[in-house]
Amino acid sequence: MNRFAALLDRLSYEPRRNAKLRLLMDYFQHTPDPERGYALAAMTNALMFKEAKPGLIRGLVEERTDPELFRMSYHYVGDLAETVALIWPAPGHESVAPVSDDTPSIGHNNPPPHVPTLTEVVETLATTSKSDLPAKVAGWLDALDETGRWALLKLITRELRVGVSARLAKTAVAQLGGFEADEVELIWHGLDAPYEELFAWVEGRGPKPESSNPAPFRPPMLSHPLEDEDFEKLDASDFLAEWKWDGIRLQAVAGHDSHGRSVRRIYSRTGEDVSRAFPDLVEALNFQGSIDGELLIVREELVQSFNILQQRLNRKAVTPKLIAEFPAHLRVYDILTEGDEDLRDLPFSERRKRLEALVARIDDPRIDLSPMVPFGTWEDLAAARANPASVGAGPDADAIEGCMLKRANSPYLPGRPKGYWYKWKRDPYLVDAVMMYGQRGHGKRSSFYSDYTFGVWRDGENGEELVPVGKAYHGFTDEELVKLDRYVRNHTVNRFGPVREVEYGKDRGLVLEVAFEGLQRSTRHKSGVAMRFPRINRIRWDKPAAEADRIETLEKILERGEKEIHPLKSQEA
Amino acid sequence: MKGFHQEKLGLSRRTFGASPYADIAEAHPISPSMALRSTDILTQTPQGLYCPLGDFHIDPVRPVKRALITHGHSDHARSGHRAVLATRETLRIMAVRYGEDFAESTQEASLGESMTLGDVTVCFTPAGHVLGSAQITIEAGGTRVVVSGDYKRAEDPTCLPYEVVPCDVFITEATFGLPVFRHPDTRDEVRKLLDSAALFPERTHIVGAYALGKAQRVMALLREEGYDKPIYLHGAMERLTEFYKSEGIPLGETPKVVASERSKLGGAIVICPPPSIQDLWSRRFPDPVTCFASGWMRVRARARQKGVELPLVISDHSDWDDLCRTIGDTGAGEVWVTHGQEDALVHWCTTHGIKARPLHMLGYGDEGEVEEAPQAGGEA
């Protein structure tokens, strides 16, 4: 465990990709099976512990620390695992203990602490019953030092976040044997921790593991945001355009296993198998191959907003009622394989033809093609983007968040290769609001006041008043963050734990120009509206608070956006 | 320095000898019927803490008539006061930073010697924070208040150790006033630096450290671990480091970095003010490893925010355990918390039956980060 902890610790401070790769390869080369395999599983998020959850850790630390001190510490550090790792009391320590009539026994009469191996941790977590687990984990925490505790807790909460993607970890393994990461990717879904077969193959000690998965995930190709200066560098005639749909990226794969049975899978863009959430869509995958598209909710042939889509997601039970109310739809825009043929090296224009033919054969209303947007010049496309309905987007125009530009000759490359695909989003809505509260951030922003609640004017009982309409924590640069943080500290009028209320009123206060993608009505917010993806677009140091926007500005945007139909609304009650 | 300005300050002096509190420590009198309330002795003003009975401020953030200064860090020791009373070392540090004319008049406070200022008695006692740092005890009408300034209990080869002064009211900082802050053994941290320097002999290790105190402590710790090569200094470190040496603290050979020679300093350890670890100045060294010596390095996000690759948890402030221990050691029935993570320490006091309140004082190293701007040393 200490070796794994040391690796995570070094990775977490190492900014350079190549250095990370070296650290990973060094670890894999010098760590025996099965220890290294479990480390690989941890970094590819392939470990799942049913009973070990953040709640268990909270429970343990709450028994040993004053809850108020823990709460303050957590708000400061901004990370549960790290807070617990740091605050965990050494045997016999009192300064963090809760003051109570009888201090709970801390259990230091146990035999001397034993530092576990990663394998031991993983195997124990998988087999120990829920009731025995707290004592086990507490024993490990007593035995480990701060770094070891941090690594253990990161493992249990499944949030390693040391700047290593699953892809990078697989790359390191592949490079042990001089292979490409894609070769590991293709057999990955047939493998299980601790991956002894895989290590044997890359080290030349065994055969290449069979991909027992007839419907494997292939890493998707991603786009770059289009910058203003790109237009001068790019030639419009080299590109094809599509709408950018406001949905969720999916990869649908279908094949046959060795017994000839049909295997159909739906993957998220990170390779997570989400088939179970979309049985209605799985049913429609009556083809052989893998296609790339956008998950949307379509009612009466009309694409619904992202707000509606969200109601289909993250449900524990996928009931017939949910499926009827939120019918899943796949709008496809690329094809990676067909039958046994890998099409990814073909130019996009060729793949598009193959895709059109395939969709015609699928012939299912739940799967359709994302139409191309005709244009001659960038100006044409800008006009289309500003008003999608004008170029045939029809009633779906509201579900479009911009355009995708794809080089006609681009191959399908995993990751985010430069120069092929661009996204050109619709301009966001803007509103001038007044900062009301600042809250300490988490992660990278820990201990900076980086989350700002802002409000707009409305008529209150005693004249005009500010009502909070949203909260934003990005959009500004690191330099601006320092200034905003200082502003919050110097204009504090009230403190509520990690939150500070700042000065605001007609004659004082800071105006923030907030950009956002959409609005929805909300009963949870005092103002009755909730913003989608709000961020600080500009800090208006110059603008008097009295000139910030009024709630009516938002009401108007809301009315424009409320065109979705709710066919089954009566059943919701 | 002009020296003695007793008349101007209106001071008279009486000396108790080296340890005025020896007898009190045995039978600490928390007077049951306090003649004076603590707020009669010390109040909060926009300039900082003020003693009306003695008519002086402690560590004022704006120019005042009479200032008592706990230590030389720039957020506590500012220039422009009319009269300043501080330890000899603190006065010298202020002169190094602000020039000899940083105040109209100055007076040295001898550690452990009580003196009368108006209707109160004051006494300076070592605080263990940096060279010359002192706690200030104010006593009147049977009530004793201790203003600790910044302090630490951990060992430091560059300054006198903290001395416990029993008191009725203890005024403490809380820079690291959360139980997640437990400073490790400094020797292990310095060894991390030496191990990394051995592992990457071609790279320069650039250590960000506050120009006053931390920088010299890191140098002294490196020497204690047997590192005998030159330790290179950023220009902003030079004069204060020379001052430490002139006070008899052995720091070995500490040449100033010559700008044109930076590319030849692979394998060297270089100490610079914290802001310089990220600026262009440090990029001219061969493949530099960015290190930072600070108590903040305990929190990962803090280290990453600063782009630190090798965090060294070395602090000149008390960690959580030492803050709590010190409050207990003073026997104070009342605690005021000046700055830092006030809320947690106040909560701890309250749950341990000690009256406590946060002062929310502004201007003191906003969470410890603004201390020591790079110009602090004068040049560079």
C-alpha cells in the first residue's frame, strides 16, 4: 500500500504527461502481480466496493473527531479523503476529539497496527461484510501515515484524481511491451483485475488475451472549441458541418458472440457501459458494427431540451413509465466499424456515406441521422448557427447548441487530435448580476472564495431588492480569481461557515456579467429560476450595482424557452 | 540607531531579572475578583490592538504614536510609527527592511525585563517564531494579558524557544488553526529535499521560503543535516541572511545568484521568495524542481495551486496541536483569536470550557499568504 500511495503522491504533483508515464511504467515494472494489477484497476476505475462508501469513512471520522471541527476542516481542505487522512487522530490524541461525557473507545488496545498491501485492501474490501468493515478500515487508517491514509481513502471513495486517465494508465501498460494503447483498449473489456494475462502478454511471457467482448468500446474522437482566429486559418471548403445537439454522447455497438448470440452495448464517451439504462435503445441496435451519436429525448418527433433529458438519467429503476415518458433516441453522426471492417481510417466523407446506408437499413424511428448543414462560406454558417430554423432545423432548433465542423478528409482518431473537428457553440445568454455571497471552493480552488452567488433586481416589499438567481464558479482566470477572492474578503458583512455575505445594494456591490446556456423554472430557488451552466463572463468593476439587470430579463428568456410539450404531464401528479 | 528615548516614550524601567514569572508559574493567580476587565487593558481599534491605560498599540497596521512590535514580519512591523518599542533584533530587522529612519524614535526591549508604560507593566518574552520575535505581556490591576504575536513550539536553530507565560487572557493567532494542520518533523522534510537533490543531480532545486525567518531556518536545517555545499540566494534574501549571520547564527556559504550564471547551477539548492518560484527568474535554471517550504504545503490543493512539485511542510507557526497545547499551558480563562482560522480554535476553546472570541483582525497575513512580498529585502 505504501508503494502505491507513494506513486499516487508523486503523480498528483507531477504536471508533465511524459513524466507521469515514466512513473507509471517504473511502478508496473518494479511491482509484482497481483499488486500492480490492482493498481491498474484502481487507476482505470475498474474497482467497485459495494460496502465501502464515503458514508463509512464519514462515520469513522465522526466517531473520532468533533463534528464541528471536522466540518470546518472539510470546508477548508475541500476533499473528503484528504481531510480524513489529515485529521485522523494519532493514538491517544485529544485535541480533535469530541468533548463528551464518555469519550468513545478508540480501540487502541488492538494488536500493533499492520500496514496492508494493496492486494490485501482490495480483496478484503470485496469480501468483508458490512458490519466488519468499519473496524478493518479503522485499523488500516491507524497503521498508515498521512499519504497512505490519503491513498486508501481515495481508493475507497473511487476518486483517485491524480491526473491519470484510464487511457494514460493503459498506455503505460502497453508501452511496457512496445504496444500502442489502442491494442490494450480493444481487448480491455474482456479482461478483469488483476490483469495477470495482460501483463504476461506485454512482457512477452504469454499470448495476447482474446477479446471475449464482441461489442467493445472504442475511444471516441473529440473536438476543439473554435476560436475567432481559427476562421482565418481554416478554409471553409475543406469542412462539412452538422448541428451540435444538446444531448449526451454515446457509442452504440452490436456484434455476435462465439455462440452466435447478438450482443448489444451502449457506452458513454468515457467507455462506461450504460446499456442497462437504455433498454429501449438497445432494442433498436439491429446491426453489426459501432456507431457514434447523441442521446436525445424525442417526443412526437420533437427533440426535447436537455432539462427533459436529465430526467431520464441517473434513475435507479428504468420503468416502462419512464421509458414511455422519456423515450430515448440516438441521433448518429459517425461510424467506426461495420461487421468486421474497421472504418476509422476512411475519410469522414466516406464514413458518412457508409453511415447513411447503415441507418437506412436499421430503419428504426429511434435511430436517425444528424443532418448536414449546407454552407458555402463561414458567413453562411454563422447565419445558420444564429438561426438554425432558417436552414431547415425546423422544430428541433431549440435542441441545437451550435455547429460541429468536421474536416471532410478526417480519419476517426481517438482522443482530441488537433485540426480535424471543431465545435462552434451558440452564443450564450448574458445577464448583469450583483455578487451576494462568496463560498470557498474545492479541489484546485480550495480555500479561495471561488463560488459566487449572484442576484438581480426585483420589486420587493420595501422597494427594489436583489434576489439570488444562480451561482457560478468558473469563467474567470486565476488572476481574476485572486482579485475576486480579495474582494470577498475585504467586503464581508456576514459569515456563515465557508460562506461569506458581501456588501451589496443600490450604491455598492460588484457587478458580474454572467453567461449561461439556458433557464428553467425551479421551486427550489427563491427567484423561481435556475440557470444552466452559469459562468462569470466578465467582471464589471466599472458598473454600478444599481444598473444590473432585473428579473424580467430572465423571465423573457424563460418564456422563449418554454416550448417543450409534456404529453404525459397529467400522470406526473 | 539613536538608542534610548525614555523621555519621549514616557517609560520608566524596573527590572525583575531574567525570569519574572518563575514564582507565578508555580501559583498562577487567576484573580477571582479581577480588578480590571480585560477589555480595559486591551481594545480593538482600526489600527490594531490598543492599550488605553498605557496609550500604545501592538503591531498596528497603520502609523500610530507609539507602537510595540512583536516581530519583524512586514504585516506586523510596519514603518512610519512615531515611537517603536521592540526587541533589539526586531528593531534591526526593521532598519534592514525600511531603512534606519523607519520611526522617529526607537527603544529596545530586553527579554524578560518588565517596564512601566503609563498605568500598565509590559514585558517581552521569546515567541519562537523568528529571530527577535517576542510575546508581549501587559499587566494592570492584577490582570495579565499576553499578546503572543505569531509563535511556534517546534525547535528552530535560528531563534530562542517559546516560553510559556501564564496569564488570564491569551491573545493568539490561528494561522494553522484547523486540526488538519499537524506539522511533521522538519528533519524529514529537509531530507526529502536532499533525497530529491541526490536523485536529480542535474536539476536545480528552487525552494520558495519567506525572506525573514523561514529562509534562514531552511538553511540552518540543511546544515544540520550535513549539507555543506553553497546554498544560493535570491537577491531579496541577502541582507536579512547577512543579518542572521552577524547575530552569530552559522548558515555556511550563501552566495547570491548571479543572473548570468543561472544556467550553470544544475544540482544546486537555491532559496528565493515564494513569488519567485513561478516567475521567469526561476525558469532560467536547468530544469528546475519547484519546492516550497510552508505549513500550507500540508494541503495538496495549496501546493498544486502554486505549481509546487516538491512540497516541504516547514512552518514558523504553531500547528493545531501546539495551539491547543499552548492555550492549556498558559492557564488562560479567556482567549482572543486575532487572525487565521479563528472559528475552529474558538470552537475548541468553547468546548473545553475556555471563554474565547474571534477578533477577525484584518491586515495580518491574510491566511498567511501575503506575508513577504519579493521587494521585502530591499532590492530585486
